[in-house]
Amino acid sequence: MLARISDKWTLLVVRVLGHGPLRFNALRREVGEISQKVLASTLRELEENGFVSRTVTPVNPPQVEYALTDLGREFLDPVRGLAEWVVANSTRMDAARAAYARRRTTE
């Protein structure tokens, strides 16, 4: 279960949907560098696990909108906390990567 909810794309999709419901292409633009296939797969998994609802409006062509469920909105709190932690510690992680690279080149 942890692997399902801690995937990079899962976290990004939940974060973006935290601002409100979106249609597929709008969601894809907001998430960024994600393929259509990966986004569709991520949304299916989120729907299967109860984090996202999928609403189809019967117009021509059909419109599909994705939104967080109650469970998804509850998950948004730890996702935001993790994002804040990453922002607060990104400098430290960058420094650690640089030090590691220096050690590797001198070995």
C-alpha cells in the first residue's frame, strides 16, 4: 500500500487535484512532464483505491472530470507536509549530493 501512495505521480496528481476538480488534459498540463499513459494509469489506481472520483458528463464528446474524494482530501494533508519538508530541506539534499559526487570522483 505504501508503494501505491508514495509514487511520484500519485503525490503530484493528489497535490494538483487539491486545488479542485479538473478534466484530464487540464490535469496533465498542471502536473507537468507526465505522459498520457502514465496519467491515465495513475488516475485508475487512485480511483481504485478510493482517492479520486471520476465523473463522466454525457455530452458529445463526453467530458470526464477528476476530483479528490474525502479519503483523497485527507491524504492531501500529509502530501502537503511532505512537499513543505522537501522545500525546507532541498538545500541540504543538494549539498549532500554534491559531497557524494566529490567523494565518488576522488575514489
